Amino acid sequence: MTSASDSGIDPGGEGPVGTGPPESGRSGRFFARIFENPDNPLGWSLRLLTLAGISIRVHLFTVVFVAVMLLWSIPPAHAGVVFMSLAMVSLMAVVIVHELGHCFATRLVGGAADRIVLMPFGGLSLVRPARRWRDHFISAAGGPLANLVILPITAGALWSLGLGRVIVFNPLAPIAEIGDPAFSASSTALVLLKVGVWWLHYMNIVVLGLNMLLPAYPLDGGRLFHALLWSRMSWRHAAEATVVAGFAVAMLLVLAGFVLNASIVVILGALTGWASWLERRRIRGEDEIGAAGLAVGAALSPGLEPDPWALKAAAKRRKAQQEEQREVDRILDKISTQGMDSLSREERRALERATSRRKKEGPPPGR
């Protein structure tokens, strides 16, 4: 559902195979081959397959999530292991197609994309488009576009199986749709086919809807919203505006979840708020680095083009601080020779402003 592009951070935090402290013995090499990052359990993932040079991996948390869902489905009052297995397979298939859409779109604009990690509530694709708003917009749009391609296929398949009336459904109650009499058939194989096709249709619409209707990180709607704002303003200001929108969306989701008594909506709102908070911290960190004269994008994402807006803003801040410091030095020299009473009203105000800023931000660079 999302792409790790702006920060250049590997979704699993792994980095190249073999990084980190060297493993010793056969057990270390075994775990390195299986999990790729044996020293960091939070980054453990299993290789699923490689397609078009893109490594598709399953995060360990996803394996646990699938196991929990299957165990939850065992009691007679729940969906059943077979139906839940079809749901999990459908979710993984839809997410893989979605993330491949991001990767192929990124390659289309000349960027790099070589990794997908399946997470419990979606996926992460490691894509590296050039630091231009159009490239980021196309990269983010690739995932939802892949879902749009799937949509008429699954809808047509449901129609041909006599399930036309369940093409439109309540996304908060999928089990109710599967209980429709239209799913009954003379053979078990046909029932499983109907349920499997409907799960593909359901998961595809949910992934598409979440990513296009919510302009918040870490969803594609937030990336697209950011890219559109970026076309009109600096990268940083666009990102700050997207973070504010993300916090608003998070609060609305949590409120709606409590009103509808839908825990999954509350969880989605919490995850959206958390992702927006993390993005805000990263933006502030990049801004501090930019103030030190470093290229924001190049510093955190080697290989990306520096953001000219960030460089210009950093240069402007440094120049203002230097001019302020020269004025403060002149005022202090005047005080030392002529006393405080010699200062004009404007000089007193300038000294007060500089003192207030120093208390908040510390001394200017080079002091």
C-alpha cells in the first residue's frame, strides 16, 4: 500500500545481505539466509519469490498475523479455516499486484525498484524515483492503477458465476456477503471458486479504496496529495501540509470507528496518526540537516537529486542568522563603549528578538 521512497529507508531495515556484525558458524549463516537480517528481529522477513528482478518477501509479523487469523476462524461461529485461508491468499495476491504497480511505475520514470515486503496490513515497496514531484506522483499512482486493472476482471468473474448482486458490498461485514444463498452450489469446488473470486474482488476494492480515499501517510492517497502540493510549493511545505491532513484523517477514523463500533477502523486511524507523526519527525530532521548546509534529499537518500527548494530555504536561513549576528555584535560593541542608554528603540527590539530566538534554538551555526 505504501512506498519507502522519500526517505530511502528499506522497509525492513535490512540493507544488503551480510551487513552488521558477522555471524559465526553454520547457524549464523543459516539464519542470515532465511531472515536476511539475523541481528534485527524487527526486520526479519522470508523470501517468497523474485519477479522481474524484484525480491518479494514476507515479514515475520505477517506470518504471525496470518496464523492468528486462521486460529481465530476455527470456532464454528466464525468463518472457518478454509474460507479464512482463501481470504489471506487473496489479500497477499492483491497486495503483491499493488506493490508491483508501484515498482513498474517507478521504473517507467527512470527510478529504481527492487524490493517488496508484505506486511500484516498491506505492503511496502522500496522505490527510488528521482526527487521530482511528477516522478513521485507516477510512482505512487502505480499501485492504485494496478487495482483498477483488476477491478473489472473480478467483477466480470463474479457476474459470470451468478454473483452479480454481491459485486457491491458492505466492506465492514464481508462474512455477511459470503452467507448469501448465491454462493451455494452442487459441488464443493464450485463453492470454493465463488468464495475465492469474491475474496479477490473484496480485497482489491478495500486496498484501492483505502489508498485513494484517505489523503494521509502511509497510504498512497497521502503520497499523491503530497506530490500534487509539491508541484505548487516546496517539498517540505507540501509534506507538512500532508502531515496535518493525516492527523485530521486519523482523528476522523478513530471517531468513526467508535461510532460504528468497528475496531478495524479505530486501528486504521491509530496507524494513520502514528505514520503521520513519524513523517513529521522525519521532516523536522531533514529541515535541521538542511540548515547545516546539506542537501536534504541527498543526505538521507543517497542517489536522489537534492531538493532545490530545501537548499534555497537553508541558505536563506543561514544568511538571516549571519546578518542578525553581525547586528547583535554591533549593538554589543555599542553597549560596551556607550552604555545601554545609547541604544535606540529599534536596536533594543533587535537585541530582544535575538535573545528570544537563542533561548529557543541555540546559537547560530559557527558560533
